[in-house]
Amino acid sequence: MQSQGTTPTGLISALEQRLVALRHMIEAGTSEISRHEDAIANIRHEVNVLIAEAEEVGRLYARYREADEESTTLFPMPVSPPTQNGAAVLGPSDMLVKLVNAAPGRRINVIKLVDQFESEVKAGHVRTETSGARKLGSSIIPQLIRTGRLRREGDEVMPRG
């Protein structure tokens, strides 16, 4: 056995070489990690740019899709006019104008017009899904007057012109 104070020179030399080799491997590994971290950071940046663009495109898509759905919902283009028992089913505005034109002297009391409109809705001759036919008729008559399709004199409504 050797004494504690002495160590073989070959062992010290081997440990020193191994220590140098380990330091080179550590340096190479850290360099490799650094290179990969830079690449990951670049990829992360690119992905974040793509995510931001996808969110913007998604917002535009939703906005234009909604506008497209609104335009087709508000102004549907029927292939053929709906009918019931051979009679055309009209929209609420057209039905109100038709009722005014069909009245004697083409004049009708507003209350009578709303009553007739309500009975036409109940008969299924008006294209609507509302359950409040009186309210619908009462709200459309002023719009028809404002847009010039009808005019009002006192309690009576008549066609414009």
C-alpha cells in the first residue's frame, strides 16, 4: 500500500486528461444547447407571428361570414314565391299595401287595416314567424308611410299618389 501523501503520477495525468476532455464535452454540449435554444427562439417567434395572423384572419372571416349570413338572412332570394292553397304568401309590407289597395275607395281605417292584417297572418297568407300580428302590422304601417308607399290622413291610410 502506498502512503497517503503520495499518488501515482499516471493517475494524476489520467484524471487531468479526463477533466480536460469533460470540460471540452461540456463546452461543446453548452454550445449545442445554445444553438438549439436560438433555433427554438426563432421558431417560437415565427409561430407567434403565425398565431397573430391566424387570429386576424379569423376575425376577418367571422366578420365577413356574419355580414354574408346577414345579407342572405335579411334579403333572401326565394327560388319561387311561396304559396298556400294556390294563393301567394306575401311579406308583411306587401300584404298591408295589398289590403289598402283592395279597400273600397282605396282608403281604410288604421284599426280595420290592422284587424284585416291580423286575420291574414292567422290564415297563413303572410310570410312571418311572429305571434304578435297586431304589433307587427302596427309597426310596419308607419314605416310604409315614412318610405312613401302609403300616406295617412287622420285615421285613414291610402296608397301614395
